[in-house]
Amino acid sequence: MASWCDRCGGALADGDHTRCTAARALEPPRFCPDCRRRMKVQVLPSGWSASCAVHGRTGPDQPRSATGR
């Protein structure tokens, strides 16, 4: 289960992330929701992909991580 906001990196239990949720409709994630590491993000005209050093790669139409976590 995700513990961290994938946009601001803050704890989901701390505060309101309504603005983050709204922004995520237009932006790729910036932080890994599992470990809070900053992800490597690539934005292309056809979409985006993001990669966490620990949990692998994700994209808008891919599962959460390539490692199955």
C-alpha cells in the first residue's frame, strides 16, 4: 500500500492532498509512493514513464512497478 504522495512526497496521512490529486491528472508522478524516493521521469509527446531505483518502472498504462511490488 502506498504511504507517500507521488506528487509532493509527503505522507498521505499528514494533510490534505487534494491539490496533488488534481495536479496528477495532468502530470506524471515525481516521487515513489512506496519508498518516497525521487523518481526519474521522462515526458514524451506520446506519454510519460517514471522509474524508481528500488521499485522499477511505471507509466500511465503499466502496472505500479516492474518488480511486482
